[in-house]
Amino acid sequence: GNSVTQMEGPVTLSEEAFLTINCTYTATGYPSLFWYVQYPGEGLQLLLKATKADDKGSNKGFEATYRKETTSFHLEKGSVQVSDSAVYFCALSISSGSARQLTFGSGTQLTVLP
Amino acid sequence: DTAVSQTPKYLVTQMGNDKSIKCEQNLGHDTMYWYKQDSKKFLKIMFSYNNKELIINETVPNRFSPKSPDKAHLNLHINSLELGDSAVYFCASSQGGLVSDEQFFGPGTRLTVL
């Protein structure tokens, strides 16, 4: 079956520190990969995505590269801000007949301290 | 304008009651979803509808019944509520044609069963 394994949190960093959140996946076929972010009290919103091997998704200083050889999609940011404090979800989407469903990792809580 | 809206935002009820959560999207998307997020933030797909037709029905108790009166609405009705149903329920929508399609999430409904 399809699954996503994410680095367990919580992660606490100081402002301007470097961030890495690890994500690996198992899928039959060719998934698209996503990072979604959930700010406190809100729904999820797309942070970035990559649709094929070696694609790099980037947004708001975050980036992740689709690595087929290591089945990974690690999230990185060079200098985090307090406003980046949120829960980050890695997810994959794959076709199953007429259905397209997201399979999520368990989420990683990030807290950035001033 | 809110893209995906849910009502109510909070729902507190007694065990055994029946309740409904409403979802509407104004994005013109073809596909809508319900997800359940447990207390550890784990997100799992419950249902997916495409143009009012059920296409994903994960292992969910049949006390949960989705209803899609038109492609802009996907409501969730829950009969005989149990303590374990306490969670945050998210509605989402996507254009639905491609695995790379972004899903847009509502703000969530926090259900507490006493």
C-alpha cells in the first residue's frame, strides 16, 4: 500500500536556524508529492509540491526535492522565522481508478523561538 | 470570499446524538473530500465525491453518511455519536483530474462527544 513516514516532532528551533524535516514514502506507481502546512486553529494549505522525479518544489523560502532513488521528499528552509511555527505534513497523491487521494504523514510540529 | 467553508466550527454533543457538518466550496471544483484529524494530528481520508458520485469510501463506520446535493456541497451526517468520534473534521476540494492537483481545505469542525 501507499504510506508516508515523517520525522517525528516536536521540533523547536531558534529564529534564523536551518530547518530539515525528513519525509520518505512508499508507493506503487508514480505519486505526486506535497508539503502542506497547518497554522494553529486553521485548515491545511499547500506549501509546495513536486510531480516527478528530480523536481524541486519551493515556496516562501521552503524547498523540497523529489528523490525517486531514496523515495524521499525532505523539507528544508535556510532561516526559519517565528511565523513558520506550525504543523507540517508530507503527503503523496496517486491515482486509483477515478480516485485521487492524499495519503498524509503523521505531521511534524515546528516551534520557532525568537 | 472563503473558498471552502464548513459549519459549524465547533460542535459539542452528547453520546448517542445525531449531528451534521456542512461543507461548501465556491471554487468550481469537481471533487470533494472529508478527512478526520485525531488528537495526535494524524489525518485520514474518509470519503471522496466526484461530481456528486462517491469514489472513495475508506473503512468508516456506516454511522457516517456523506451527502452531496450538488457538486459544490458535501455534508457529513453522523448517527449515534460515540466518544471516539471526537476529532477535527476537514472538508477539502480539488479540481480532481490529476494526481498533482492541489486540495483546498476548509477551516475544520472540532467535534467533541461527551
